[in-house]
Amino acid sequence: MKTVLTLVLALVVMSLFIFPGKMWAAGNDTLVVYASGPSLDVVFGIDTTQSGLQAHSVYKFVSLDTTYIYLGAVSVKSSITVIGVLGSNGRPPCIQPGVLSDNSVPTVLFNMNGQGTIGVFKNLYITDLSISNTWTGAKDFFVSANYIKLYLDNVIVDENHYEVIAFNGIGDDIFVTNCKFRNGIDPTNWFGSSIVAVDYPSNTPADSIVMRYNTFLCMNSRAITSGNNGVVNYCEFSHNSYVYNFTEDLRMFSVLKGKFDDNIFYSLYAGAQPVAEYSFWFEAFSPETNSLIDFDTLTVAMDSVVDPADAGNANWRLLAESKRNIEVKDNLYFWATKLKNFWTAWDDTARGADSLYTAPWINTRTANMFSDKAHWPNLTQSNNQNVDPGFGSSVLNVIDNASATPGVVGLTKYVTEIRSGTETTDVWGYEPQSVSGTNWIPAWPLAEQTAGDLKYSASLTAPDGKPYGDPYWFTLTPTAVKEQVSAIPTVFSLAQNYPNPFNPSTQIDFSLPQQSNVQLKVYNTLGQVVATLVNGNISAGSHSVTFDARNLASGLYIYRLSAGNFTSVKKMMLLK
């Protein structure tokens, strides 16, 4: 192993002479990375310890004259912060895929694969068009381990054709603020370009998803695909501008607690739903026409974990449903007249098997859940208005396309091609950019900012005093959010398990400010070890483990964390 590391480091030293300009500069716990060096997967891969953890916790991108290239996944096993230094005009550093020797394009940018770690990404512009103007189905952020916290703030993602943030771990938390997602269009895959999506074939939901102050402009698929084989403990979608998409907008049937406020939903679900796909294709648990706001009752397995204290009650499922807490309020929704006329004309000329179900604001099943206060007392919706925000002409032109870009058609023509089975290489979107040359940088400001057409003309202000949707189009600055957590905790800590009491499993969280030799053991009241949950060298960061006590008897148990000189002991109760 040491021989391999020595060889790699020697190659890096040699590359200082081969590549012009700087590659990186280290200082304290920050590594300054320049675009003129090796690809990002090489830079991050070299900057690791012998145990495979990142040698630095902060990576600062400073190059603005060319893009950062990646030729493979940046594998991250420990907590990191990646931050771009903005130019004087506000443009962030740019990242794009290179082209491999077989002319293929890498499919993953950042792979967060260290359990319990934190990833913070801020001030970046990512395009999934390669340096040869080709693309592939990409995952820009792949959360592939359990209990990871991922933060994106002021990140622009252009031309993603698959999944911007994909996750397949247990208990992952995802926070997205002040981001712009543009032109996530695929010529033939109208389910491509989900923003936050459970990664197929996994169907395990995230623990929490929070999306605030973002814009989604011309996306084929969903902003959230949360996963349906478990409950989503918390989901928030607030102050977002969601303008044009082809299929479902939010797939959130199994949310336990949530908040969906102050958004603009404009001309969504434009591809509608063919009769042949109703209703098995989209609805998770029971048949219903899809809608923008679409919830369902939980499954038996989901209800059983909402509150273990209800186990044994005759009406335990209803008790679980009564504890769901979801608000949907102060949203604007609207479908452009040109789009509604297209749907009407389609059904006038193609009635029968080719007819389309169009999505309402809220379907009958979901509306009944919100109105049934006996069973769902904490589901509330109010002040949601069908109002035209009055976007500018360049936004309206997306429907029938006033763009001169070759291969870019109007949204309705794209829908026609897809729904009639005549799809080609055509795409739709809002002034998409193309890449030319290896030192490409994007047009800036973004075309939608230059046009000013996402600054709606209607005289409307949300109840919290901010504009509806993404306030950026009025202020041209990111909206302040609660300061994000540091990638590295500052103290050792052991949290109380949750849930407590529990049956049969519970989660135990702990934090390490530095890499440590950790033991986490569970004892019975006689002082006997009944389980060893962790025993080994663990990276700095926040970590979670699950204690499964299905083979143990009810009663009081004690868990003890030892990490270096730190020791902490807590109690928990198993009730069967």
C-alpha cells in the first residue's frame, strides 16, 4: 500500500511540471484547488489518508477562466465542504465531465459513501454537458451510504439528464437552498432529470428532505422522489419557483411531517397522463388521478413505525395516521392558456386510448384526507390560489418555442412526440447553452436573469413578506438561510436514542470532532454486553447506528460510547 501511495505522490509531483498553472495549495485544513491541474477525481483521490479519508475537510475552488473537469467519480468517505469563490460578477466556478478514452462520459460526480458523514457544497455551477458537448445519464451527487447529511446552497445545475441528487442509504438528510436547476431534458426519457430521487432499484426513503428558495426551470421529471417503502419523517418544499415540467412534480405520498408553503407551481405536469398509464404507473398505493398536491394513506408497514407505543391498540393504524402533520398553504398555481388549449385540442382529435388525464391542483383522495379532521386533524391547507403570476414573454415562449437553437422545440411539440411515440433527438427548454472547447465557461448572467422574466408582474406578496416562489428573481442575491452545519463537529457527543421507548429497533447518533478509535456497546442491567454496535477506527463527523433488539427481552438497557478519552453513557427502554 505504501509503495502505491509513494508512486501516486511521485506522479503528482511530476504533474506540477506537466500541467501549466497551479493545481492546489494547502493551508491548515483547507485545500485550494485550481482548474488547470488534473481532473477532480484525481485531486480528491490523491488527497487522502492511508485509511481512505480525505486529508482536508475544506476544498476551495477559485478558478473562473476555465472549468473543472472530472473523469470519474470523486469518492468521499469523510465529511467535507466544497466551496466555490464567486467572481466579481457573482458567477461561481464551473464543473463539467470530461471525455474518456472510449468517448464515453463519466456518470457520477461526487459519491458520498462514508456512513454518517456531512457534505456541504456551495457556490458551484455544474453542467452535465461534457467538453465535447455530449452528455449521459448523470448523478451529480450520489449519496450511497447511511445517515449522510448533504447540503447544497447556491448551486446551479444545467442539462442533467438523470438524477441531480440520488440516494440509496438509510436515514439520509438532504438540504437544498438557493439553487437553480435548468433544462433537465432528455429526448426520449421523460422520467429523467429528477432533482432529489431515491436511486433505482432502492426504494428506501430519505429521513428528511428540505428545499427552500430554489428555481426549477424546464425539467422533465420530479423535484422530489422520496421513496415509498418507508415513511419520510420530514419533507419541506417552500418558496420555490417550479416552472414547467413534463411528468409528476412532487412524489411525496408517504410524508409523515411536512411543509409546502409559498411556492409558485407554473404549467407543471405538461405531459399529462395517458389513459393507458392510469393509474398503475404513477400512484403508489391506491388509484387516483395525479395532482400537484398528492398524498396517500400509509401502508401497514409504515403505520407500524410511526409510534411503537400504539402497538396493540385495535385502531393502531388510525392512530398513526392521526399523527401525520402536513401543511400546504399560501401557494400560487397556474397553467398557461396555451398549454390548456393544447390539451383540449389533443383530446378533441385523439379521443379514446390516446386521451390524456391532466393534473388538478389536488386530487379527490388527498382533498378528502385534508377535510377529514377526525382522522387527519393535523393536515391543513389554506390560501392556495389559482393565479397567473404574469411571467415575461421568454418564459411563455417555452410552450411553442421561439428559440432559434437547432433541435430545441416547444414544450407542446415535445409532448406530442412523446405521447405519439415519434420522439427523436428533439429537446425543449429555456435558452439552453451548448459547450464548445475545453475552456468553456457559461454565459453569465443566466438568460432568465438577463430577460428578467421570472420576476413576475402580478402584485403579490407572500404572507411572510417575501415574494412568492424563489425571491432571487427580485433581489438577485441568495436568500439568507440558517447557517449550515460545519462539516466537522467541534465536540464529542452521544445523543439519546430515538425512538425511546422502542420496539424492536432504535437509532443512536454520536459525533466525533476527530478520527477516533470508537466502541459503542449495549449492556443489560446486570452489566453484561448484549451488543457491540461499533468497534474500530471511525472518521470525524456525525454518525448514526441502528440497534436491533428483536431477540432481546423487554426492559432497561444501557449504551456506552468510548472514543479516545471521551466516555458517555445513556439509558433506553425496550417495550415489546
